[in-house]
Amino acid sequence: MKKWIVMALAACMLTSLLAGCGSKDAADKQVDLTAFYTDLSSQYHWSEDPQTSQEGDLLMSSVEGELLESYYPGLADLATEQLIVKAPMMSSVVNEVVFAQCKSEDDAASAAEILQSRVDAQAEGGAWYPESMEAWGKAKVIQNGTYVAMIASAEHQTEIEDAFNALFA
């Protein structure tokens, strides 16, 4: 009888030790969105400096202030830990990205709604050109816990989506 009790206690201890070794939820994972964007810009030849850009680079710009409020009404009012909003300097090129870490999942859900409104408006005529509206129609808003992304890229849509999702795998 004592052997069975000892074995049962040992099994309980082993189970509790193994439970403590499990991986954390993706929502608990900390992701450096600036590093992620920097990697994307290097991989896809996005530049923010016309002076140092090379032939074939896509010139990107930060979206801030009044332009941010115009594109994404209410986004700046949400509590964020990290916020990266980039768009091409030429509006006919579809390559707009937003990466945010909000302070709460409720704020992330609100951000996702705001970003989806931008996608819908552009796809439904705001992007003007038929090819641009088609590309915006394929854009995605992805929420993973407190992290949210809006990816609208005519050339690299699926690759950027996959890279963002891989951050939480």
C-alpha cells in the first residue's frame, strides 16, 4: 500500500513539474514591432530616406498627426505600447502597414475595427484605381491578443501576413 501512495505522490509531483514547463500563450509573448518592421523594410527594400534610397526601393513614410487621424480615426486615442504606421510616399502603390501593441485586448479589438474600416473604405473606392482597390480587397487585419496588424501589400501580402503570424507561433 505504501508503494502505491509513494508512486501516486511521485506521479503528482512529476505532473506539476511538467505543467510548469509548458509554453506561454501567444498573447503573453513580447514582440518588438520596430525590429519586425525593420526586417520587412530590409527584405522588401523599403526606404524612408530619398537621399540614400537605391533604385527599386519603395519610399515609405510614417503616418502621424492629422494624416493618422484622417486615415484611422480614433486610432491615436487608443492606449498603445507600440505603434508603427507606414505608407508609401506614392499613394497609387498599395503597401500600407500598421503594427500595434495595445495595452488591453479591448483596445486591440477597437484598433482592429478602425483598421478594418480603412481596408473597407479603400477597397470600396477610396483607393481610386481598379488595381489598387483590388489589392486593398485582399488586405488583412490580424489580431493576436493585444497585438494588431493591418497589412495591405499588392506585392507581398501573404508573406507579410505569414511573417506576422509567425511572431506568435
